[in-house]
Amino acid sequence: MPKQPDSEAELTRHNATKYLSKMSNNITPRELEIAELISFGRTEKEMGNYLNLSVDTIKSHKRHLFTKTHSRNIADVTRWFIDQRTGARITPSRNYTMIASKLLSKIF
């Protein structure tokens, strides 16, 4: 019987390995962990502390991840990660700016 993850970091690694079989673009388990943490809104410093890695190492993994997923920003990586994890295609709306401004006008 496989050992269950003990810590949050081990759980993230476990999830990364679990979903790796669905991934493409030769994403490594560590890059997948970084994608998952990015999607949770973690900063580079938080990721480094969480995974016991230097910020420079985190930046390197992020750079590789952005290249392999053809992402331009964190939103693209998050969208890619959700797409891969759920199998759903999330595409930004062309009218996003208009929709966002309408929502904000209702709030304020």
C-alpha cells in the first residue's frame, strides 16, 4: 500500500505525481508543483519556504513552466493548470473588460 502524504508539501508532490500522467509538454513533477502553488496564489518566497527551495530555484522552475506551457503570465499558468487538472477548457472572454467593469460598477 502506498504511503500517504504526511505534510502539505508531500501532499502537493503527491498531487503533482498523480496528475502528471495527464500532462503534456514534458512537465516535471516539480514544475507541476510550482503550477499548483501559483494557482493557489503563492508568492515565490512562499513557494520557496514551502518546498525548501531558494527563490532563484523557484524562478528557474517558473521560467521553464512558462516556456513549456506557452504562458505569458500567472493567469495563463493558472488557466493551464486548471485545464489540465479538470479537463475543462477555460478561455478568457473577449468581453472580459466590459463584464468586469459592469460587475465593479454594481459593487461600487
